Amino acid sequence: MKKIYMLKYFISFLTLTLCLSNFSQEKTKDSLYKSTYGLKLGIDLSKQIRMLTEPDYKGLVLIGDYRFSEKIYIAFEIGSEEKLVENEVLNFNTKGSFFKTGINYNIFKNIQDLENEIYIGFRFGSAQFDHQINSFTIYNTDQYWSQNNIKNPISHDNLIASWLEFIVGFNAQVVKNLYMGLNLKVNRLLSQKTPNNFNNLYIPGFNKVLENNNVGVGFSYTIQYQIPFFRKVKN
Amino acid sequence: MKNKSLLICLFLFLLSCEPDDICLSSIEDTPKLILGFYDQNTGELKEVNNLKIQGLSNEEIYTYQTIDSIGIPLKNSENLTVYTLTKDFNENTSNSGNEDKIYFNYNYNWNYISRACGFITTYDIQDIIIKNDSENWILNTEIIETNIIDEKNIHVKIFH
């Protein structure tokens, strides 16, 4: 039911953005090309794709950026994730929300009046989250008492983490003011509040955390609508 | 274009190698309770002849051999584990040998190890009781180490 609801949400969102893009400005046939400055708002669709492929995952991430100068965009991201992590010895839920802010630097030189972006950038991210351990296995090579599976819910609440992300991606304008993009990120944990007698194995917004190093990876598939503020002649 | 495909390759590589998903055998598992059998008079390690160790209400015999020390597993989520220690047991004759019932009372803790290994149990021995019968072969016990966190040393001395 939830999936259908989410799909409906997307379809209506897409229709809305397509309708909005019809109100595009007339082209000025200047010899000088102008580029649009505005605020982009959208969604990270990779989370919805993940919800369809991973049954124990829920996530909603809103993204946006504001064009600060010709090449610099101030980017932000806000989201909420819930994930059931299950392996041979652990079964736990992580639930929480996160916020990221940073800068994108456009390295792509657009020809004529095209407005695409290939950017590199960084984000500072922070998350607040809870873990709930549902069951676990006692690591015991001796199976004499066959009592190694423990079903005992343990909660670890109000945990926090912060990290730095390096990001590489592109945004392509598919129709006027509607952008689709893809980006890859490498994350590095800066600080975290680890639970007593457990570890932060998954952090919302950060993704899977490895225990032997503090580097993580992620990717996003984004769709954004740009609210144009003004147009400025390209340098 | 070349750069982009290189990036994708790097990304896939980072996704595929997850070394912390394997529980290495070098990581110590839940410790057993190490029993040492000592001579009541000399205080020296002394072998118990044909010792059978079996958990109470467990149909499987844990061990049957002549030994002077052994590690036995304690239950992970109960405060009491009971074993029967039978000296001079003959596997061809049921009810042979001298059977003593021993009660281990303890507190247990589940300690987180890692994503791949999960948790281990550590124990805090409270007391050990030998059930009285007409002829106990176990004369006395002594707790050497109350905290059972590894298997390096003998935790409990059993005098006979």
C-alpha cells in the first residue's frame, strides 16, 4: 500500500514539475548568451528505487541548490531513512533523519544557451538516529547448549554522527528548468556518538558504516525543478 | 568519458570489498569455564580417570576422557548451568562410576564484538555447589577467577 502511495506521489510530482516547466520564458535572441540563476528543489529518486528493490528500507530525501555565482551552487539535502540490517549474526533497525549542506562547483563549460552541470563539491552532513536490536547470535564455536540465538530487543536511542562528503555528479536540463542528475559520493566520518555495547553500523544519510575504517560510499539519482529568479549574461 | 567510467569502476570496487563482513577465527569466541582437577593433599594437578562430563537434561555427553583440566560451556541466557561429572565411567556399563552433580551460579553479559562476529557472552561466577551424596569424589572447589572473559587460565579448581 505504501509503495503505491509513494508512486502516486511521484507521478503527481512529475506532472506538476512538467506543467510548471511550460511556463518557461521566451528565448531572447541576443548575441550574448544568458544563464539562469535560481533555486532548484527536488528529490533523490534513488531512495524510492531502493524502496522497491529492498523491502526493509524506507527513505525520503529532499534536495536543492541555490546558484550563488556563475560556477558556485550552495547545496542542501534533508532526509529521513529507516533500514533493517540483517546478516548471519545480527538483526537490527536503524531509524533517523539527517541534514547536509555544502557547495557544488560547476566545472562544465556550457556552449550557447545550454545549462547543464558537471560538478564537484563537498557536503557536511549530520544525523540523529536510533538503533533497535531485534535479535543476535552469540559467537560461540561450542554448540553444546544450542542457546546461541538471542531474541532480546535492545534499544540505543539519541545517537548522533557527523561526516564530510566529497561529491562528483552531473545535472542535465531535460526540459526547461527540469534537471535530472546522478552523483557519487565518498563519505568520511568526522565524529559519532557510539552506543554502549554496540556500534553504528548504519547511519541515515551516511549509509553503511565499516568498522575497520571510517569511509563510506553512496550515490543519488536526482530530479529537480529550478525556480528561476533572474537571468544573467555569461562572462 | 574515460574518467567517468573509471569513477564507476572505483565505485563498484568500493561496494564489492567489505572485509568486515567476515568473522576472523583469530577473534576469541565466548569463553568456556576452565576447570582444573587438583590433588586434595598435594595441591598439584591430578588427572581424573575416565571422566564423563554431561550437562543436566542434555542428552549428549560433552566429553569422556582422562584429563586434568577442561573447558566446559556455560549457558548463554540462564544464571545456572548444571553438569554431572562422573569419575571411573565405563561406556559399556550404564550407571557405572561415581557421579557428582555440580551447580554453577553466575551472572552473564552479552558483549558486542563486531558486525561479523556479533556478540559473545562473558560470565561472572557467583558460586559453585556440589550436591551432597553418599560418596562425593569431589572434595572441594575453589574459584580462582570470578570473571570469565577468556580461556587463558584455570578459572575453577576442583579438588579430589
